[in-house]
Amino acid sequence: MGEDKEKEISNLLEENLKISEENNKILRKISRAMTWSRIFSILYWLVVLGTTVGLYYILQPFIESFKSALGSFHEGVEGAKNAIPTLPDFGALFQKGDQ
């Protein structure tokens, strides 16, 4: 009986060793996949941020031109608002004609 138990323990240890080696391989694959995932995630964000900054750098003259044109338009609107009170009262002219 002692010899059977030793064989059984030996078989269990060998099976345990095989399962442990298989688990180790799987864990290494998972670790490698996580590392590559991290690397590609960092590269992705570098590309996104780099593209954004690059586009701003390229489009900055157009943006400044648009801001200048918008400022000129705003000044024109403000000038028109300021000019309205100086116009004659045309309503009074129409009321005189109706009477």
C-alpha cells in the first residue's frame, strides 16, 4: 500500500507541475499582451495629441484671420447700433401724413 500511495503522489506532483507550467505560459502571454496594449495605447494618444497640436499649428493663421474678421464684423455691428439713435424719427413723419 505504501508504494501505491507514493506512485499516486508522484503522479499528482507531475500533473501539478504540468498544470503549473501551462499556467505560467498563459500568464506570460497575458503579461505580454498587457505590455503591448499599454504601448499601443500610449502611441495612440501621442498620435491623437500630436495631430491636434499639428493641426492647430497649421491652421493658426486661418484661425487668427477668422478672429480678426469676426472682430471687424462685431465692430461694424456695434457701429450700426450706435448709429441708430442718430437717425431721424421716420415714425413721426408717417404719423403726420395719416392725420
